[in-house]
Amino acid sequence: MSDTRRRVKVYTLNEDRQWDDRGTGHVSSTYVERLKGMSLLVRAESDGSLLLESKINPNTAYQKQQDTLIVWSEAENYDLALSFQEKAGCDEIWEKICQVQGKDPSVEVTQDLIDESEEERFEEMPETSHLIDLPTCELNKLEEIADLVTSVLSSPIRREKLALALENEGYIKKLLQLFQVCENLENTEGLHHLYEIIRGILFLNKATLFEVMFSDECIMDVVGCLEYDPALAQPKRHREFLTKTAKFKEVIPITDSELRQKIHQTYRVQYIQDIILPTPSVFEENFLSTLTSFIFFNKVEIVSMLQEDEKFLSEVFAQLTDEATDDDKRRELVNFFKEFCAFSQTLQPQNRDAFFKTLAKLGILPALEIIMGMDDLQVRSAATDIFSYLVEFSPSMVREFVMQEAQQSDDDILLINVVIEQMICDTDPELGGAVQLMGLLRTLIDPENMLATANKTEKSEFLNFFYNHCMHVLTAPLLANTSEDKCEKDCPLSHLKYLWSDICQVSRSHIPHYLYILCILSDAVVGSNKSNTVCPDNYQTAQLLALILELLTFCVEHHTYHIKNYIMNKDLLRRVLVLMNSKHTFLALCALRFMRRIIGLKDEFYNRYITKGNLFEPVINALLDNGTRYNLLNSAVIELFEFIRVEDIKSLTAHIVENFYKALESIEYVQTFKGLKTKYEQEKDRQNQKLNSVPSILRSNRFRRDARALEEDEEMWFNEDEEEEGEAVVPPIEKSKQEDDFPDSYEKFMETKKAKESEDKENLPKRTSAGGFKFTFSHSASAANGANSTNSKSVAAQTSPASSNGSSSKNTNLTTTVTAAKGSLVGLVDYPDDEEEEEEEETSPRKRPRLGS
């Protein structure tokens, strides 16, 4: 048997009874040694890969439908279909299948597993004999006809023979004429029989019968028959709904009559399947597989016909973007495009690729940019769905558009900023739309789907664009809600001036975004006079911040250099950790997860930033405030410190033990903190051994680096134009006025090191009368502002050595400030011969007055 190659599409039926396109290729029938038999092979036309390898089983029932389809089941829940480009190819493969099974190619179904005695009885009869004689189509024969149709459904062979009889005698049209007679005579019994007959004919699963039943001439009478279900006291009014309630809206007049007829037919058949027919039982699921295929291929035809009519699509786009178009018309146009894109999912990959390229060429993205900023909620929702189809199809196409757009437009009207604004402004209390948009943003900024070619690196270019033009819009609500500026009680919006630059330089014409930020500020600063740290109490705001933090956490994991530069320039981690005070535990956990992802990178630049900024303080305060409660927050904080212990991150271990161990040593239900102390002491011993093995005259010069050298190293790192993992260097992000109370850049953390080191000895833990320890903790941000900073946060922490259950009681009479740890490269142990050198460096440091509680 020779190889025969024909162009086909391969489909499989999924769990939702929908056909999935598996690709296009060329089919052949050949002997496969591994399968021990003749098999159907389909190789992809794009790369020659094997799309299908299916043995032609002698006992499998193959169906030939609509002259170009072959459908069969390989397993109990695995249906396959081959859709041929040409009828000749379908006929040739059908002949091969019938030849293997010993069947006449004139049949449209080969066979199925049936009772052996029944098979023998049918084989004894000549092929030309009529197995089923239909009763005459008369009123008094309706019951007999109904019994006949119902009885054959259990036998595939008898179903096939009945279908042939119905097709050859034009029986369906005669039945529908009887329906009109019965309805005029109000013959309820006859109408009930007709319901059973028509339903049974649908379950014959025969495409040629569907073509008759769903024609314009017959379909409404078929719907009428299905209204008279004997199980219902009153008939349904499906025809009234289809003719009066359901209105066909032509957003642009469709001149092609065949296209219009196909749209009507598809809607009505879908209505029959989804609404009229009862949900099929487990035994009836395959009875309507051909009906599903009929709808599927109709949709493919509709999309193809619309796509080919460029005049039609051009007119739609013109009206969609025309300012003169009224709101109702624009809503209809957007809904049309939404459904059009949904239908396009039925196309095979190369056709779907051509479809979306056609939309891009016609200007779908600029149109979406306009309609996503409109006030109409339905229009925005439909536009978001369309945007999701485009992002899912080709993130690179969307990225390329926004980067080109950035060269001609202001930041405020960039498509991605419009998307971020819609996420921020979602009015749904559960933020359903915001969650969808956040997912789309994550797809767009995911380096995994960015292209890299010899002369162009999309990852580098797009991330530079995103951090320069969009990141400030994304983080604006976060920065607005984590301000440490104290607001006057009677003027909550006086905060606006302080936050203005962080609110992404909002254009006055961009009113929705501007108003939303005002609402955030109004909500955030209420009661801020009670504490100098603002934290959102509004549930919706907290959910929004959680979404933003999820995106930022994703950036930390995937963007390395760009997000590192942004975090350090904006002192972002400090702002995020303000949310550890939130009454919403899920938000506190999001903030903690952000820090955990940063620490998980084991990057010494991040580690130094954390220790210099004393950023463990809010985490430890949250742990202590949580008390003895065993909950997710407790476990997450413990896991953070356990990770540091297991990974032996020396700089963080030293910082934690030196500054917080007295507050944590009473926590004994886990060994994490004692383990950190052990690691710390082991490292000290190693350092001692190394230093003792070196002549004392070399210790101070060779093993102890000057603090100024540290500053020079840090400055060199920030000034070098180097790339990490192929990413381009991001220019320093312009700082906002809001950052005046914070370090302008990472170098400012280093500038205060000498003053802090001079106070280390003064701020060592001191025994209190209650037997606890007193710590003096101070924000490095406050230190950067001078000795008289009023923004330092005082936290009292007292632990009782006798406590064995891990609880930590805090005495409000004790004032605590945390001294920033020494530079991580400075030796862990001071030696007497180093004191003179330190005294020379510490020339009259300014002393910070202690703050009372």
C-alpha cells in the first residue's frame, strides 16, 4: 500500500466537549512495525514532527462527515478528527480505512463494538437490503415512528441504517409538516411524539441530517418540536425568544448573505445544544459529538470570511476610534470585537497568527488604548478581554507597540500605563478586573517570553523602557500608602504636596488616575497623627497593594539589575516593610514575601542595604507583636530567619545576632535563633584563628578595610556601566520630592557609617531593673537627616530570660533604637591595636540624643 499524503488539520475533543486544534500537516496511511498494523500518520507541515500516529483498528468505528471529515474514538474519552482540505484526500484515506476493516467505502460509518449475535445477523443480510422500513409519515403513525427512532439508538449499525433511510426519503421535511398540523390542531399527544422523534434524530449524530434540520427552511420547526417536552406541564417558548427577544445586531451592515446566514445558523444551533437539549448522560455524551463539530467548523468559517473582508474590518476600526461615535454604538463595536476574538480561538495556529496580524495592521492596539480609558465599565471590561487575547497570542507584538509609542507620547497615555491605571482604579470590591490585568502585566514583563536576536535584545530594551516610563505609575499607590510624613489632623490632604512627585507626575487631563490617588491619600492618612507611620486600613486598598507587591516580587525574581537599582534608589524595601504593621495579615505576608525573595537571592549588595538600613526591625517587631500565636505570619517570619541560618548568610547573621539576639533569645519553640547565634560564634572563632595566624603588625592594614574604602567600592559599583545577565544598565531614576526624608541613593547609607560606629559602644544592651535588656534602635533614614531627626521610630522590646514558651513581653517604659550594623567587610572582632586607628578616624562625631518614650 503506497504512502498517500494529503493536507489535513488534526483535532481532539477535550473534556468540555470542545474541539482543540492540534496542528496542520500531511496524512498518510502506512504499515508501522511498532504498532503491528496499518496506521494513520500525520506529520506537521512546518517542521515535519509527528502530530498523529494512530493504528487503524479493525474494531474501531470511523465516521465520514461532510465529505471532508473523518471522526473516530481511540479510547473511552478520546475522540479524534481529521479535517481535509480536499474531498479527494478524504475519500482516499477513507478507502484505506475501509480496506483495512473490509468495508465498502460507500458507507459513512464503518462499525462499532456491538453484540456478537447482532453482528452475525446483520452480516447474513445483503448490503443492498433495507434493514429499516419507515412507517408512512401520518398522524396516526407518530407513536410507531417515535418507538422506532428510540429503539435504534442502542445499536450503531441500526442508527446508521435509519439515518440513511431518513436522508433518502426526505422524511424530516415530512415530519416537520406534520408538526405544523399538530400544532394547529393542538394535538398535544402528537406533539409529544414529535419531540421524541426529533430528539432521537439529533442523537443519530449524522452531519447530513443536521444540514437538513438546521437549514433556514427547517430550523425553527425543529426548535418548535423541541418545545413540547412531555416532562413539562407547559411548552417552552424558544421560538419566541429566538425571533423576538434575541436581536441580531449588525454593527456594520454585512453585505455577504452567506456570511449572515452562517452567523444566524451558528447562533441557533448553539442555542439548541446549550439551552434546549438536556445535559446528556454519561451514555449519551458521544451522541452529540457531530453537533459540537458542526458548530466548531461553522465558527471557523465565520472568522475566515470576516477576516477576508478587509473593507468590513476597516470600517469597524474607523467607527471605533471616531470621536463622533456615540457610546451605545461604540459598546456594540467593542462587544463585536470581543466575540470575534473569542471565535478566532477555533482557528489553527497559522490562521490565528494571520488573524491577529491583520488586527494589528488595522490598529487594534491604538484603539484599545482609547477605549480602555473610557468611563463605560462594560466597554472597559470588553476591551480588557480583547487585550488579554492579544497578550496571550503575542506579548512581543504588544511590547514592540508600546516602545514605539513611547517615542511619540507622554508617559500618561502609554498603553501599559493605561492598563496599570485600570488596575489601580478597579471599582470591584474583590478587584476581579485588577487581578486579570495584573496577570497580563506579568506576562508582558516576563523575560522568559522575550526574544533575543543577534542585533536586538528585547529583554534589555523593554525593561529599560518599563522602569523609566511605567514603574513609577505602578508603585505610586504603594509609596502613597507607606509615607512616614506626619499629617496634620484637620488637613488630611496636606499630604498631597509631599507625595506629588511619587504620583507619577499625573497629567491634569488624566482625571480618573488623579482622583483615585486622592482617594488613596484621603484613606491612608486618616488617623495618621496617632502614629508617624501610615498603613492602609481599607480592605480594597490593601488588596490593591497586595497585587502590586506580587508584581514587584516577580520583578525581584526575574529582573535582577533593573529592580535592584530601583529598590535602592527609592529605598523601596523600607516602604514595603511599613506594611508589616497592617491589620490585614495577607498584606503583611505580601510585604514579608517581598523581603524573603530579596534575601533568597543571597546578593551581598542587597544584604548590605538591609543591614545598613536596619530593615529587620519591622519584621522582628511583627514577630514580637504576634506574641505566642502560632499562625502563618509566625511561621513565615521563622522561615525567613531559618533560611538565613541554613544558607549561612554571614553578614545578615552577624547583624541579627549583634542587634536583636537579646530580644529573640527567649524564643525556644524553634532552634532557629540559637542556631544563628552558634553560626555567629563559629564565624568569630574562624576570624580569630585567621588573625592569630598573621603577625600582629599586619592585622590592621591587611585584614581590616577602611570604611572609606567601602564607600569607594559602593560608589564604583553604582557608576560602572555593566550588565548582569544580558540586561542593560538603567539610568538612575529621577527621585521625587517625597524621598527628601529618605536617603537619595544607596551611598547615603554609607555616609553615616562613621557616626554610627562611634555610638556602638554607647548603645550596647544594658540590663534593666526588670531583668531584661534595653536596645536603642534608629532608622538609618533618620540618621541620614541628622541628629535631630523627628521621624525615628521608637520601639520598646523587653524579653524575660525566664520565659520558656517563646512569648515576648514589651515594656512601654523602655525606649529602643537600633544602631545600624557595621560594614559587613569590617572584622567581627576588635583588637586593642586597632583602637588608635579608630580614634583617628572618629574625629568629633556628633552624638545623637536619646529619645524618651
